[in-house]
Amino acid sequence: MLFRLRLALVGFLAFALPAFADAAEPTPPKGFTALFNGKDFTNFRGWSIHDKGGSPLEIAKLTADERQKKFDAWTVDLKKNWTIENGELVNKGTGAYLSTEKDYGDYELMVEYKLAATVDSGIYPKTMPQIQVWDPTEPDPSKLGKALGSGGLWNNQPATSPGRDPLVKADKAPGEWNQFKIQVVGERCTVHLNGTLVVDHARLQNFWDRKAPVPKAAAILFQTHPPKLEIRWRNIFIREIATAEANEILAKKTGTGFTDLFNGKDLTGWTGAVDNYEVVDGTIACKKGTSGVLFTKEEYADYQVALEIKLPKNGNNGLGIRYPGKGDGAYSGMCELQVLDDAYKGIDPRQAHGSAYGMFAAARGYQRPIGEWNYQVCTIKGSTIQVELNGTKILDCDLALAKDIMANSPHPGKDRTTGHFAFLGHGDGVMFQNVKIKVLK
């Protein structure tokens, strides 16, 4: 009898032990790494981002030591309010947000969550509120849009902005596990919820500064939010997207209706300074030490041009918009959209890459590293110009409103309504490829 009792006890322990053992470290899909190891807060810190002095703009003003003190205090608070159970991160609506220690640029994020009824939470890509997480079955007297489901970019304004609300409701019931797959390229955000597309390549707006684009790279946060009810997160995996893949994603999403301006073989369709440019391995390259304007034989009024640009160190060139076929492309045409190494020093902001030269400054700091290809889309419609670089809108201006023009830089051609598209060489070996145009009606 004693022997049988011992056997029974051994059998019981063998069955019961796994419930008390540490959860196995999550196994990421191919190409992904585990952000959460299932055991502790490695790779994470606390961030009370909505506290006074806690926004990214306020944190950027602090010294390194001051920032570290804040994050240390928030991390202490995080560990008081978050727990880890069975390989799952658990929060009940209180305490500092869970923030990655590392900043991420272009990436894919996979994560699962399970919420109690009426829970409200979210994920902050690049510190931006937020990919919405909530219970779509909860009554919504304030008409926030809960019945539409989770996954929308809820802080995009106005409420009609693309991506603000999910395309369809794809939530599972409270108490069941949901899975997000989130792709961020520049400020372009695509969200799948439970395998269903709910946000398609929408712009993520800068909540902290509505006039600025989102940062090139920033932390990812998981929100805490009243009421004091439970949400669980698990299987948090990330894959950083390299330049070639990011450019391919952007090119596929640029849209239809484009035709090639460059055939990849020779300069058919181009005129002007053809002797100062050459075709090298499917690219148009400005010969180093030469200059001049290479422009299309055709003229265009309103259009989008999509292209890839590779800059050498301190490289300088330009895109001539509505160029008349003669004169200095920066002034005789509607404008020059500057092509310049972002590290170039000592310039007026209106000379930075993507700027309407001398008139309107583009946001700076969104280029790829020197030697990598940048994907750029320029939209010219009437007197307005938009420039999107690597998925981020860096310029949105109306030349009809140009009053504060850079000293000694008159722009007599800024009101032109038609002209050639051009490359404005400045003696540097800047390269262009996959040059396409779409005429806008």
C-alpha cells in the first residue's frame, strides 16, 4: 500500500510540475526575434508618456542623465503594476506603459492579446497613439466607434482620416486571444487583426506635433488604461525591414497608372545635358564633376513622379519641376525639389533634401544611410507640392503662398503651370532608378 501511495504521489507531481515551471521562451516565426522572452522585462522599460513632462518632445529636452532618471522611476512603477504569468504580460489598467528600450524604424510586429470585457488599451508605434484595442461589444454612449472594432489609428485627425477607423471588425470575443500583425514603413502603417486587413498603408499622424511627421525611429509602447480590468499580451515578435524590402513595399503601394520615364537602358525620351549623364547598371547617373539639366522631351502639368535616389556623401542634385527647357532649373521652372545629403552642413533649411528650393523647407532626417536607395514620390497639383520620402511626407506646400523666399533667390518661374521634368546636376555622382510618372487629371 505504501509503495502504491508513493507511485501515486510521483505520478501526481509529474502531472502537476509543469503548471509551476517557468513558461518556455516563445519561438518566433522565421525572420522575427522575440521582444518578450516570457520570463522578465528584458528589452523593456517603463514610460508614463502622458504624464506631465513625459511626452517625447519633453523627454528630448532633457540631458541623458535626466532622461535615465525618469525612465528608471517609470520602470520601477512598471514592475509594480505589470506581472508575468505563464509567459504572458498582465496589466490591470494601471501604471507606466510598457515601452521597448530600443527605437525601431521600419518593421513588422506580431503580438497576441486577450482582454476582459470593457477593457480599453492600445499599441503606440513610434510612440504615437495609437493602434486601438478595445471591446467592440461594449455600449458606446459617447460614440467613440467601439462597435467598429480594434486596429484603427484612433488618434488620426479628423475622424474621417484614412486608417482612423478599421476597414472591418475582426475582433474575437473578450476572453479570447487576438493576433495583430503590424507593418510600419516610414509613417505608413498597415494592420492585420486575426488575419484580416483592417488598416491599409495609412499615414500614422504625429500626435505630439500635428505639423511634423512621425520620427524616423522610436520606441513601441503598450498602453495601460482604466478601467482596472485585465489585458494580457504574449508572443511579441519583431522583424526589422531592410531598405530594399521597404522600397519594394512602398513601390507596390504607390498605385497604378504610372509609366516609365526611364527604360533602364539608355536616355531615350530625355534631352538637354545628355553628355553629362550616363546609364550604369539600369540607373541614370550624373557624371562626377559635370553639371547641367537633363530633362524629359515631354511636358507635364499635374502629375506624380516616383523614383529611387542614391546619394554619395555630400551629394547634390535636384528635381526640376515644370522646367521650361532653358535657364537655371531652380528658378526658371516652377521650382527645384532639392536632392542633397541630409548630413550637409551650413545650409538654409529651405535647401535641405526635398525642399522647394529657397521657398519651403522639408522635414529633415528621413534619408537612408549614404549608399542606400531612397524611395521618393512627388505630387504636383496646381500650385501645390507634396514630397514623400521613404514612406514619410516631408513636404506639403503651396507655392502660391510663398512669401518668405530665401534671400537673393528670386523664383520667376514658380507660377508656371506646365513644363518638363528634369534632373539638375551639380557635379556629384547622384544616381536615379525606377523613374515613373503618372499624369493627374
